[in-house]
Amino acid sequence: MRPSFYDRWTARAAADPRVARRWAWLAPALVTLLAGILRLWNLGHPHALVFDETYYVKDAWAQWVLGYAAKWPDGANAAFVAGETDGFSSQGSFVVHPPLGKFLIGVGMAIFGADSSFGWRITTAVFGTATVLLLYLVAKTLTGSVAFATVASYLMAIDGLAIVLSRIALLDIFLTFFVLLAFWFVLLDRREHVVRLAALVAARSAGGERPAWGPVLWSRPWVMAAGAAAGAATAVKWSGVYVIAGLGIYLVVTDALARRRAGVGFWPTDAALRQGPATFVMFVPIALVVYVASWIGWLATDGGWDRHAADLAPVTGFWSWVPSALQSLWLYHRSIYNFHVELSSAHAYASPAWQWPLLLRPTSMYAETTPYGEGGCSFANGCIENIYSMPNPLIWFASVAAVLYLGYRFVRTRDWRYAVVLTGVAVTYLPWLLYPERTMFQFYTIAMLPFLLLALTFALRDLSGAGRADLYRRLSGQRMVLVFLLVATVLSAFWYPILTGMLVPYDFWRAHNWLPGWV
């Protein structure tokens, strides 16, 4: 029996370093190019404020001009879309998300014009495309495998949820990018830290006796970079706080296990009470600095919401030394927190977190019907344009199952790579379960999608057969993986018109109504 094409290719790459080097840059380039095409094609359509663009686009432009989000008059949406983009007042508006995401939206508006729907969305498209490349780098760092990284990033390139959130001016793709960036930096730190720690402990064990205590390492630039990235995630949406907490715990736990493997006697105490505080200093303060820096426009001006709240009731006692502007920022944050925990307004597309794995209610963000004979519609039942934040169903349900599989594999093998992926899923999903009454949407899962896809790629790798498996096992496994990828690709093509607001026959749109809560 002849080896599979993939096995023959890997053997050739192993024998010829030039082939390996060429594929190492060509694979991510092609996947990123595909992602860019799917996200940038007809990006300016529709020329309308889609879903929460009604908040973020206008706030982004006011913030870009004034330094803070300002109030807009009633009926501002129609005027804004028509090109009247200077209708904001100088009075601060109460906004419930930090400024960084809106600043990034504002960059595109400043370059291409505030009246350009392409300009509203270009930075989300760029960050969405960059997230695909970043997932490739994370997967490559995890496994060292070009094929593994290519599959993981390809699945995100074609996934409907990732495409939609990269084509409208919401905040969530920025959050996803910075969360994934923080995890990548932690992986880069682990690669260096484990080797360096083992060498230092071995040097202390030269006499043959195990050292009771290991070294405290302060030079860990990737930890500082991870802190900055996690701070940026929090400066987009507060859910980044859970990433800071989760990665902080992960850093301490992995350091403890590395010290145990290296032979440190009191490894739990050494990691928690000696290296732990040093890691905290390298990780958390820089996250806080990045977060506060995102408010610089609000702090440096006078018109923002609650900008001078502390002037009316300044803090006394121990905290009286804090500048009045930061006191006001704290009071503002208390109001934001109260808003988030009390948010429970009804919405037709609301979906609590317990429903997300079941994909019961994806979010329709834009829908416009066109009768027969109008607007280019030549179908008797009419036409519709829809932007529907729908994950690829096959990829989604397979990924959810793969997380369970990966949890089982982690219990069996204690593979640190599985722990990274499961940590990513945990910090981007579990906190939402703490607020069952809060209004939520399925598209919030974009932040956990990269980790779901990593879990799925691990499962597909196991399905394809280990290198030591017999030839028949590998051939049959690889064929099943190939069939999965082909079906996923066909499904993505089937859903793409519904993701991007293309004018389609109403009957074609209804053909996507597979479950009662869909479309």
C-alpha cells in the first residue's frame, strides 16, 4: 500500500530543508490571503449602521475628534449615513466599554473618511485577517507543525462567525486579537523559561543534592508583553480581566510544575511565594498601565461623561492622594460595572451563555428585503440581504465536541499543550455563566473561537493517525480529515452570501433555516 500524499510530502520536506522553509512561509501567506479576501470583499456594503455600529461608529468618530464619546441628537443615524458626520455635541456620553476598540475604529474613519462605511470597518477587517495569521503562529508555537497550524488557521479563515465579526465595526474582533496575542506571548515565554529554569537548577545541583529553592527569574520580557496584550484586551472590553486572571494562574502553575521537573525541593512554595510575586510584578502592572493609558483622551479633556465627578465628592482619608481625574475615572467605572451586571433588557436574538455550545440563537445583524422586480431582484418570492453571525455549523459542533475530547486527553496524558487550549476556552467562556440574567449574544463566542479551533485541530490530528500507526490507519484517518475539511469548506461557501449581505433569493435564505432559532 502506497503512503498518502501528505506522508510523502512530509518525507520530502524532512529530506529537503528548502522545501520545508518554502512551505513554512507559503502556507501562512496563502491562508492569510484567503482570510483577507473573504473579509475585504465588498466591505462597504451595506452603507448603513449595522447592529451595534449605531453606537460604536458614532462614538468612535466623536472620540477621535473630541477625545471622548459625545452625545448625538435623535435621528443621527440617517444623517450620519448621509454624510453629516459632525452632528455630535460637546456633551459627554455614557459609554460602557473602554476606549481602545473605538479608537481603532476611528483610525480607519480618519484615513478613509467618517462618511465611508468601508472606513468604519477596515480596521476590524485588518484585525480579523491578522487574527487568522496570529492563530497560525500560536498553533505553530504549540506544536511546531506547519500542517497543524495551517489547518487551524484555515478553519478560522473560512468560519462564518470570524468573517462576520471582521466585516462590521464592533469591538469583539479586537478583543479576540489581543486575547490570542497574550496567549502567544505566554507560549513564547514558556519555551524560554522552562529551558532556562532547568539549566539554572541543574547548575545548583552540581554537588548531586537537590536544591530546596530555585532561582527567581526577573528577566521575562514575554510575560511583560503578555501583560500589555491582556491590558489591551481589557481596554477593548472588560472581559479581558478574566484573561489576566486566567493567564496569571497559568503562569504560576506552569512555573511550579517546571520547578518540580527540574528537581526543586519546595517547588509549590517556591513558585507561589517567590517566583509568583515576581511574575505578578512583570505581568499585572503593565496590563493596568496599558488599560489606564487607553483613557488618555478622557483624562486629558474636560467634557467626558463624569469627568469631574470626584470634584463634587472628593475622596478623603488614605486615597485622598489619588489625582482627582483618576478618582473620577474610578467613579465612572463603578457606573459602568452597575450597568453591566444589571443589563437584562429583552432582545429577539439574545442567547444566554449556556446556549452557546448548542448554537441555538445566532445573531442576525442586518436584514433588508427586496420585492420581486425591484433592486435587481428577479425571483417571484422576493430577495433578501442578511448579515448573520453564524459559525460554520460543522466546525462549531465539532469544535465543542473536541473540547470535551481534549479534556479527556488532558486527564490521560497531562499534555501541557492541551492545558493551554483548555485555559483559553475557560477564560473566554466560563465567566459568562456567572451572569445568567444578563442580556448576551451568541457572537460573544468569537473570543473563544480560536481555542475551539485549536481543540478541533488536535482532535483532527489524532484522527489522522500517529506517525507510528500502520499505513492503513493513517490512510483512512487522513481521508476522514480531508472529507471533514472539504465539507466544512462547502458549508462555508453555502453560508457566505448570508454572512455578507449579498442579495439572494428569499427561498435560498430560507434553506439555511436548519433549526428553529436560525435566521
